[in-house]
Amino acid sequence: MEALQCLPATVEPRVTTHMSSIIKMIEQIMENGYGYVLENGDVYFSVDKYAEKHPTYGCLAGRDFDENRAGERVAIDERKRNPADFALWKSAKKGEPAWESPWGLGRPGWHIECSAMSAEHLGPCFDIHGGGMDLIFPHHENEIAQSCAACSESRVSYWMHNGFVTIDAEKMSKSLGNFFTIREVLEKYHPMSLRLFLIGTHYRSPINYSNYQLEKASDRAYYIFQTLEDCAHCLSSNADAGSPMSSEDNACIEKLQSSFQYSMADDLLTPAVIAALSEPLRIMNDLLHTKQGRKNKSRLAYLKALQAEINQILEVLGLLPRSLPQVLEELRFKALCRSNLSNEDVDIQIKKRAEARAAKDYDRSDKIRDTLASQGIAVMDTPQGTTWRPCIPTNMSD
């Protein structure tokens, strides 16, 4: 998470340290008439009792009351008054952890721990509740019910459910054995490439994992950071600010600002934000590398404004690296790891290519270039000499 530049949680509560809060909430639910106890000490939430006073039960999942059924993860208990009733407290079973309670030794049900911990740390009303799409029903629906049953003022303003990561259109999961850990992915790909790949799809939508998509994200990340590094070098090398920006230049900056604000306000529509960076980055490269761009009298002021705005957007997205030269070097290193090459290997091939070009053996020169390109290494001839950058391997398809 730190490598992906995710901010740390303020609190990471554990269920085992919140048993008193959980028991207290169950007692409140019972006192308000929404729970019942079985002979063996199991405590259940009465969906019928709750629905009588709360006709909105099921609205989060868009389900009618009659459609509700027992949770898929819990076997149906014939002793329940309604198959949709869910456990608040389960009596102790041999070999399972157990805690003392007013109903005897046992443990919390599946849903109650979330309600109790969030209420303790955030209060009965808070802004955002997250989770996967598969938790909408029954987990989050029942979490709303028991929280409101315990405290009538309980409310969550926004429910933000993320889509699944899929591989070949199948959900990534441990049970299917088709999953990768973040650590495994980061062995070959840079954290910023992975982060860019993830926010390139709206968080509520499914995202299909593939090496090709990660290569595309890596290529895009390198382009963004190289552009910003070239810009920083240009600005540091030119003390004269030149002419102020034109009205057309200002309009471009304002368009980027408004597009960013609008997209982020639209349920964090990060793919639109990433797309909106394309034109400003193109303009920045034109100002840096084309004859017409370098002749622009307001070039430096325009570059400085673009740099500031793009950096601000990347910072909000968690994509602003601490050091541009360092992240570029790390991206190059990851590309070498994926190609099973070293810097020395690439330098040798570039030297052989130069020798072939000097001998006018262009077929051999092109073959060396194409072989490197198939391995994700793009050879570039510049006025300062031949260099290379990572690229999408030419032999890779989506």
C-alpha cells in the first residue's frame, strides 16, 4: 500500500478488541425489539420486525422485501422465524474462538462487527462506506438494518462499491486460483504503473487484468513522467520567463482545471481525468521539442502553468512521484527485468546497431532495433546520441 502511495488508515480496528462494543450494540437491538434469542444462545435479527417500521429495507441492493433470502455464506437455520433473519451472536462451537456474553459463550455474527466498530470510531453518522460489489447484499443491507435498529440516527451518506478485478472475464479469487498479489505484480511492474492501470477504470466497474494492460499503463506512466522531467529541466535552464501567456493558453489551463473538477465530482470519474491530461501533455511536448513550440514567446510561462496544474492533478490522484529522475530510472529497471536483459545487454546491442549503421548494413541495424522492440526496449536516435526507453513489446497483443 505504501509503494502504491495509498494513505495509511487513521485506525485499523480489530474485532477481538471490540467485543464489549459489539455486545452493547446487540443488547440495544434486543432492547428496541429487533432481535430474539434461541434456546442454544444464538441471537438473531428479525427482518420482519425491522421491515414493519423501515419499509426501505432492501433499497441499497434494489430488492423487494419478498426477494430477500438467507445469506449465501450461512446455511439456512430452520429455527429462524424468517429465512432472511441473520445472526447477531453465535453460540460457541468446539474449536472456535469464543467470548463471554449475556447469552453465553459465543462469537459475533458476520455483519454486527462492522456496525459496532464503525459506530465506535466514526459515530452513528458518517460520509463514506466502501466495499466490493458482492457485499451489497446481504452484508451491507443487513449492516444498515442493524445499525438503524440500534440507533435510529444511524446513517451513511455515500456507499461506494468497487467492481471486481477479472482475468479473462472471470472474477479474480483465491477459490479459482487465478489471482495475483500486489507484491507479485510489483516484482515486474512499477507501483505507479499499477496505480495508473487501476484508476484508468472507474472504481465501480470491473477491470480486466492482463500483462498487456499493465504494459500500456507502464508506457503511459513513462511518457507522463518523462514529459514532466523534460519540462522541469527546461524551466531550470531558462531564467528568463519570457512573455506572459496568451488568452488561448489560459483557456487551455482553465479547461483542464474545470475538466478535472467536473470529472472528480462525478463519482470520482478518474478515467476521464486521465484522458483530459492527454492534450496538455501533447502541448507540453510541442513546446519542448518542436521548432514551432520553441519559438513560442510565452513558451516558458505556458510550460510553468501546465507543469503546476498537471502536478496538482497527479498529486490528488496519488500519481506524483517523489523524484522524477528516480521514478524514470525505476521504470527502466522494471522494463529490463521483464525483458530478462541488463543495461549492459542493451548497451551492447545499441553498439552493434551503431556499427551496422556505420557499415551501411541497415537490414542488420533494423533487425537489432526490432528485436529490442519485441522485448519492450525502444531505441531512440537523438542529436545527443542513441538512447532507449521502455515500450510495449511489439510481439505482445491484448
